Amino acid sequence: MKFIFTCVLFSIQLLVSAQDRPQIIPFKFDDKLGLMDVSTAERIYPEALVDGPNRYYVIGDFCSYIIPKNEKEDAVVDAHSGQEQFSGHFDSACGRLKINKDSYYHFEVDGNSALLKPGSPLIQLTTRYQKIEPNHDAWDNASLDGKQYIWALKTDETYDVLSADNNFTHINSLPNFESFDLVYRINEDAPITLVGFVLGNKNAIQRTFGQKYGIPESSQMVEVYDIHFKKLGNTAYQNVAIKKLFNHEIELRGSMMPPPNLENQIITPQDKTIILNEEFSLIPAKDDQTQLVLVDTRQANAPVLGNDHFDYRYISTHQGLKALLQIRHAETGTFFYFDFNGLYFPKGVPLIPKNYRKWN
């Protein structure tokens, strides 16, 4: 009786685990996006994806996906049911907007801007913005005292600054400006600290949309503000001139080196085996040490995908920086996911329908 009860309990746990896992997973084939049903290993065909372009976004740890619906709209699709949850024109230039530990996504809905935070009501903004500056690869301490600011490009090519800790209302005390940069304090015994901003026109601060680094200094005038947007004065867009207004060592973000990116790490061959877990490894190909082969070590290093050329990268989740693999076929560009630990998807299964594996 105890054995039967244990088996029943184990079966229930497996069923609950399977229900909690995402049932839909994206892949790309022939430069087009597809969605695969994990339970059947078949491609599913929502009408929007028949001729969908080559882009999508994963929300959270494979909770839902932003996919193209038509030329003007994108849809948020639930990864468990495959059902559409929301639609609007997605700001792909912005991508995932990181505010402290939360993620937001900028959409245009009914002619106005809105921010989607998964699991929360839609935040309607009072202005239609062309796009919002991406911040997913910004410095971690680009906020101070819980404050974080969003830079939103308006249709007249000037910016609004939105206060994230004040329900994304815009700071109305600032003049019109076309370009900006951030000012960091250099500390001897602590990390750099965000201390202010410089605002100006495109000739003074010669940056393109989304550019954070590699911005040349200029002799043209900019307005300098502290972290609370109190104006400190006007001066040339030059480190040495701006430093005088702060009275301490500073560095413009535009002249910094980019910070290291720990998410979604590309795996580079280094003529050595990369152990993923007790079952799967990436080993150098016998005929080309610059190529890695995904193998099952418990089956005498049998190739999981064959011996074609593939590129690999780790996909990061809240569970870990190396949670699973994204695999790209080097010749065709086809790519898909591979969960070597079985945390989100069936363990060790290439998440692409068999009839799309043209390399086999």
C-alpha cells in the first residue's frame, strides 16, 4: 500500500511539474520564426507566424513571448497555453527595459505609449514616444537612492526624461534637448556613482540612438545637471570642463569602456572540453579544433546533433547564468534551445521539430 501511495504521489508531482513548465518554445528556420509544442514536438501555426519576420523576445524565464502579429502589431503569447495575452506595436529598439529587478516592455497602443510589466496592469503613458532608450546593458548602478530615469524619444526628435519611481511621469522642469550623456563620480575605494547628466543638441553630444559609449567630446556647450536635475551650469561637453562644476573627479559614460555582459554568454572554442553536466559536454571536433560538438558523455561521446558546425551560447535565467543553451546551425542560421538540465524543458531534447533539422 505504501509503495502504491508513493507511486501515485510521484506521478502527481510529475504532472504538476509538467504543467508548470512552458509548453511552447520558439525556434527559427529558413530565417522565419516558428513555435514548437513541446508535448508533441510539432510546429504550431498561429496565423501571425506564417510569414513572421526574424525576431521575437522572451519575457521572464520563458513565461511568454513577444512575436510579430502583422506589419503593425506584435502579440504577447503565453508560453504555457499558446494563447495571445496582449497586442500592440512593440518597441524592438528598446527591448527589455530593466527597472531595478522588474522588466518592462514599451508598446504603442491605440496611438499612445504604454509600458507592459508582466503580471501587472498596463501602464498608460501620456505621450506617444517613437522609442525608449534601451538600458539592459547599462551599468548596474545607473540609479541612485532607488531613483531610475528613462529616456524617451518623442516624435519631434527631442527627449522626455521619465521618472521610473514616480509612475513614469516626465520631468517637466527640463528644456528641450536632442542628446544627452550621464556623469559618474570616480571614487577611490568604491564603485563609480551616477551623479548627474548633460543635455544638449546633436552637434554637441554626437551620439546615435541607444549609443552609450564611444561618444566624442566637443567644444560646444551643454547644460549640466546633478542627480536631482538641478542645473549646475553651462559648459563645453568635455570631461575637464564638466569636472569643475562637480568639484570632484568624474567620467562621462560616453568615454567609458562598456561593462562586461554576463547574460547570454557566447561559448568560444578553446581547444578543451566544456562540461555542461554529468551527461552532456561540448568537445572540440576531431577534424577542426575551432568547432565544438555537443555530445552525450554517457554514450561514449555520441554527438547529439551530428557533426555539423554549430555555435553555442549560454542563456541566463533567474536560476543561473548558465541555465541552458541556445544553438545556432552555422550554415543555415537555424537556431533553437537545448535544456541540458531539464529545468524548463525536457532534458537533452533539441527543441526544434525533427523535420526542420536539415543538418541530419
